Amino acid sequence: MEIRPVHSEADYKAALKEISRLMESDPELGTPDGDRLDVLATLVQAYEARHYPIDQPDPVEAIKFRMEQGGLAPKDLEPMIGKRNRVYEVLNRKRSLTLPMIWKLHKELGIPAESLIRPSVHVVE
């Protein structure tokens, strides 16, 4: 089993092709093909993290995404943010999140705190 580091885009594409081939056979963990798939996936993941980083979403976008995922309405955010007008101010970027709001959103909805503490894009205060 010769596995090489993923240094270039060509190495990356070759690793993805091999991963695809291995995924089709659905190898068992602990088998040579299963181990090969595991190692290649780890190498590709490290390459992607270095070359294609994904930024954390804006706080409002993170909240809206969680609302969409959970089928939540603005009234469902009231226990975490405050009265309905305050919820709409946050969702419309007219008010920033406070630390207590961030904590409640993180605890109640599982939104990563890293996303909630980022400065929101275009907050008009």
C-alpha cells in the first residue's frame, strides 16, 4: 500500500479518484482497502483544510440557517433573544447580539459560539 502525501492539485485529484473507487467497494474497517481509504480521506481532509478553508458563517446567517433546519419561526427565538421586535432587529441586522443572547442561542440551538461572536456583516446601530 503506497500512499504519498497530497502536495499538489494533481495529487489531490488522484487521491479523490482513488477514494471514489474504494468507496464503491465499501471496504470493511481494518482491511487493507479500508485502511487505505481511511488514510487517503485523512490526507485529503488535511489538504482541503489548507487550500480550501471554509469561514464560519456570519452570526445572523448562522441563526437563519438553524431556524431553517429546525423549522423555527422568529417567535421561537424569543426565549433566547427577547421580545419579537428585538428578534426582528437582530435578524434584520439592526441590533448586535449581546453575550447573554449568544450564550442562550449556543446552548438552546447548538449554534457554534465561534459563529455567534463574529462581528455581523452590516449591523446598523
